[in-house]
Amino acid sequence: NVEVKDDADFREKVKAELNREFDRITNERLQNEIYELLVHGTNINLPVAFLKRWMREGGEKPKSAEAVEHEYGSFEHQLRWQLISDRLMTDNGIEVSMEEVNKDIKTRVLQYFGLGPDDEDEAPWMEGYMQKIHKDEKMIDETYRRLLYNKLFSFLETQLNVTEKEIGE
């Protein structure tokens, strides 16, 4: 629903959209670099034999030793991240409230319909929608985790020396 007046206006709108996408990709890359730096650079002694035995015998169905060996690398990687991120959030008071979750969901729904955060009056159905959403534990949990990790990475970016490098085209 964007109005384009002339060629220069079109070029400006395309440039702005490309810049937003570039910023999103750059932020995603930075977060991934921080994630990998922490997972691989933090010394954590895990009880490997115990974890492999737990993976083999702790589920609903026992796994073969080959399956455990195949899955262990990604399991260990995720476990390391969980331990590191939980500690960082606890030590630095990083939390997300239900109010923040609700606000984020409302904002995204309003954006979907082309409305801004101040346009909630134009969506009288929002209260009923939010009651329905609160029954969807998966949606609430995904929103909570996304906001929590966004806060964690925003905090981490202030704690690390990030050097911007120009790249070629």
C-alpha cells in the first residue's frame, strides 16, 4: 500500500527496503558469531559418558550406540548453549514479562493488517484474539524465547568489542 510518485521515489523506497534487509542479515550474522564464540570458547567440562548413556537409555525407546554417536555433537552444542545462555541471563537479570510477550504479539498482528501500534482502536477484535492466543502455549513460548534471546544478544553486543569490516561487492 506504498505510493510511489516517480522514479527517484521508487529508487529511494527500494534502497530503504534493501538497507532494512541488510541490517537484518548483518544482525543475524553477528548473533551467530557471538553464539559460536561462546559455545566453542567457553570451557565447560561435561560428563560425556553419562550424557551418552542418558541419550541411549533415557528416552521412551532406547537408542543404538551409533545413533547416539551421530546425534551427540549437536546435542552437546545445544546443551553448552543452554548452560551458557541460562547463566548469562541469570547473572545479568535478563527477563521477559508476560506484558512484553502480549505487546509483541499485538504489534505483529497489527503490522500484519497494515496497522501501527497506536491503531489498536481499529482492531476491536484484538482482545478476543489475545484470549485465543493465550491458549496456544507454543505461540506464547516461541514469542517469549525470541524476546528473551533478543534481549540476551542485545546485552552481549554491548559487552563485546565488535569491529565492523567493509566487504567488497
